Amino acid sequence: MPYIDGFVIAVPTANKQKFIDHALTADSVFMEQGATRILECWGDDVPDGTLTDFRKAVQAKEDETVCFAWIEWPDKATRDAGMARVNELFETDERLGSEGNPIPFDGKRMIFGGFEAIVHLGDMT
């Protein structure tokens, strides 16, 4: 079963193209480190909840769109090694650095975590 890193962020809606450009550049680094698939999803139908919801989770403002993303790895060992390498590359790879590829959102409000896949239905391609 694959291992998944999941992310939820609030992106200023006006920065949609900047976000796409940033993701296309930065995500290539994760692929080079062993990720098998990356999906970056722009919120389209993200309702307000009564107790909690995606918008509340990342403290999204009125002018922000919630994005949901995940990185698939073949297994946790590949993920751990790949993420360790990505963290090292933050110092040297301009695709990840704030000057070479600035993050077009407030990273302090990002929520993320690693998940073991326990149920799989359908094609993984």
C-alpha cells in the first residue's frame, strides 16, 4: 500500500496562477525523490460546517480558496528518505527556496500529516 502525505492550505484567490506555477516547480523535487503521484486541488465546493470544516481548519479568509493536496509514495520508507532529502534541498535547490520559488500562501496555516493507506479501491494510476 502507498504512503500519503496530505496537505490543506488557504491560498489567496488572486494567487491561483502563482500557486499553480509554484506547485509545478516545487512538486518536481518530490517526484525526483521517489513520489509516484502528486495532486494539487483548488477548492470548488468547500462548504462551511457547523462545528468544523476545511476553511476553519486553515483559518481561511473571505478572499482565500482552500486547497487540498497529497503526495503519494510507494511506501513509508521511500517517503521518509524522500522527505529527508527534500528538507536538505531547501537550502540549495532554488525550486524550493523562498527567493527562487516564493510560496504564494501563508505556510503557518497549512495543516499536514503522513498517512498509511489502509483501504484501496480502484486503479492507482
